[in-house]
Amino acid sequence: MLYYSEGSGGYFMLFNSYIFIFIFLPLVLAGWYFLNSRGFYQTATCFLAAMSLWFYGYFNPYYLGIILVSILGNYLLSFLLRFSRTKLSDRIFLLAGLAFNLGFLFYFKYYDFFFENINAVFHTNVAMHNILLPLGISFFTFQQVSFIVDRCQHKAEHYPFIDYVTFVTFFPQLVAGPIVLYKEMMPQFADKHLRSFNQENFAKGIALFTLGLSKKVLLADVLALPVNYGFTNTAFLDSPSTLLVILAYTFEIYFDFSGYSDMAMGLGLLFNIKLPVNFNSPYKACTVKELWQRWHITLSRFFIQYVYIPLGGSRKRKVRTLINTFLVFFLSGLWHGANWTYVAWGSMQGLLVVFDNLHLIGVRGSNEKEKARFYIPKWLGVFFTFTFFNLSLFFFRSDSMTNAFTMFRNLFSFRSTGYLTKIAAQLDIPEFYLIKQAINLFQPSLLNTAYLILFVLLLVISAVLISRKNALQLVEEKSLTGKFSLVIVVLFCWCIISFSQVSTFIYFNF
């Protein structure tokens, strides 16, 4: 399957696509290990960089020019920093680097949003550019910001150009993270011992990739069917349908991002490259603060190192620390997208984490060291955390604040119109075909009930899966032989057969 998005100008080569799995990936692996086995290490690096650029440019050739301008601009700054001799010149280069990268990000991601609001408030008429958002711009921009900041602080060295290109464009993490740091990637690319084929890493990589692929194709894409329909028809939803739609979206975004993270780490291991863990069972968290220590870990790491600490972190007074915490989540919300819904969502997360940091209510068995005034059981903390995050996703998923509030009103209207059956009927998936035909043959009136049972069953399966060990834990603990290997083979074949749904990863939009 190739994914085509109207207006994107091209087809997307996703991880869950035939062209990626059967053409691109075998080619890049074969070329990488062949060149390295012959001792052509620099050529192999050039090859990997070229293939990564092909992967990115395949989405849209227009994107290729954008990322190359970003890379060249940052590399030039890194080169000029070699001649910096004073703190003043370091500061000037730092401001130039931030202006270049954040200005770059602002133009492509926030220009229309900013001036649309300016026009609305001041009744001006600034023309909109309707700019096509390049894939992964938030990820590769932040990645380079971290490098330039550390260069200005003399914590990073200037690398050869092709090494820098490879660091930025390494295809497993290019378009949806994790946000990697030069100090965890450059040494791995430079280590010649990692250029040789490693059977154990390769097997783990395939297993991890397959488990991630299964989450995406067999769960996230299926749950997306009723979710997309529900959020498109918000005016018609009643309480039960709204509740199951938001639950389905909660699991969809979990399996989507978790699946992508597993696939990215698995692909890295195929090259003997260990990418940082970016997702660690966040729905097991007993506080919102802990949830954000488990969800999009590398983004949190970036904001802590390059925003929270420079603002003063926790070194200032309590009030200042709480303000810094809120600002981080406010900016995190804005980072996710140019829409007030993301700002509202990020602000909600910030307020909840600030509340956690007040230590009014503690959770027994949590990793929080400071004493709280009142304690609740861990299971109740997990329930409240999951519920609050669930409700916040009304803003994250909605196209507008109006739709988000409509969903809230629907949820708490406590009315039932039977619309849930129409939501459940969107689960017209191939795996259900034979059951559907049998019901139509013998008892057609039960078809809606069957769809509803399928919907609830999928939600129950999702809840059970997130409560168990995650994919990384399974791959590390299980022997890659026998039953586990058979499960991996079955899942891989099932996913390949199921490449029928048109889908992309949620985080591709950021």
C-alpha cells in the first residue's frame, strides 16, 4: 500500500507499505552491509545518507529541498563556530542558530496560524500562504537545535558533512522521532565494529519491528475507522458513542505512536544502531507527571534540557518552578500543531503536572520522593491519570475548539439515541467478513449487535495489551526461537495481508 494524501503532491513510503518492506529496506540493508564488509566505510555512510534522503524525498520532492536547506544552514553555523573565540561571539552564533531554526519552523508550521489570528484580532488582511507542512520538520529542527546549542556551549565538535547529514536524516527516526542527540548517535555511526552484521541484533530488530507493525496495522488503523467517523460527525454523537469513540482514540494514539516507536527502534537494530527509548507503557502511570516521563520521552528530554533548565528549572522559588513547568507543557502543546486545540491540550497537561508538583495528593507506591498531604491507592492513581488524559484528547483530536466542546457536551448529555451502532458499523474489516456473511444469511437483524460486540471486544483487547509487558520488554526477555518466533512470523504475515487500509502515522503531522 502507498498512501496518497490529496494536496500532498505525492505518495508516502510508510513503514507499513509494500514498497518500504520489500524494496527500500532490503536494498538499503544489502548496500549497507556489502559496502561495510568490503571496508568502504565512508562510502557506506554516503550510501545510508543518500537512501535516507530518498526515503524522505519520496514523500514529496519538495520536502527534500527544505530539509537540505535546514541541514546546510546548521552545518554552516557549526563550521563558523570553529572561529568563535569569545563568549560574546558564542552568544551571537547561538542567537543566529535559534533564529534560523525557529524561524524556519515558524514559517512552515505557524505562519498561517499566527497571521490568521492577527487578522482576526486586529482586523488586518495579511495574506495566507497555505504552506504545505513538511513531514517531520518539528523533529529534525529540534534535533539540530540541540546540536547548535551544544556547539555554542563547546559541548559538541564539528563533524564531517556526510556524518552530520546521516545524523539528521537517518530514516528510522527522521519523520516521527525519536528526537536523537548527536552524542548518542555519532559514536555509533563512527564505530566500525557496529558495521558488521550481528545476528542477534538483526533478529531482535525484526521482532521489534513486527510487534510495532502489528500495533499499527491490526489495532491502530482498525480503531481509527470508528474514531474518524465519530470526530467527523460530532453533532450526532450521544453519550455512549462519545465515550467509546474517545476510548477508541485513546487506544489508537497509543498503538500508533507505540507501534511507530517500536518499528523505529527495530529498524535501528537492523543496522546495529540503538535508538533511545521513546515510549514506555505510559498508561501504567499513576500520575500525569509520570505519564509524561513515559510518553514521548525524547521530546520531554529536549524541553527539560533546552527550555526548562535555561528558564531556571527547579533552582528558583517554588512559584517560578511551577511556572517553568507550565511553560514547558504550553510550548509542547504548540509544538504538536498550529491550532488552539493543541495549545489547550498542552495547557491542560501543564496544569495537571503543576497540580502533581504541589503534592496535595500522593499515590502509594509511586516514585515521587516528596511527601504529600493525602495519599490514594496506586490503582486509583492509574485510573484518574488515564481518565484525565482521556478527556484531554478531546482537544488533541478535534479540528477546532468548537468540536472539542461539542464532544464534552455529548459525553455529559447522558442521552442515548442509538448512534453507537452506526459508529460500530464502521468496523467493516476483512477479518470480520465471514462472520458478517453468516449473520446476513441466517439473522440479518443481529448484524448491528455483532458490530457493537466487535467494537467492545477490540477495546477490551486493547486494555489488556497495554496492561502487559511492552514490545521492548518482550523482545529482551523472550528467546527468539520456538513459539515466540512463530508468533512473530504469523503477525508479520497477517500485517502484510492487511495492508489494505489507507493510513499514515499520527505523529507524521507534527
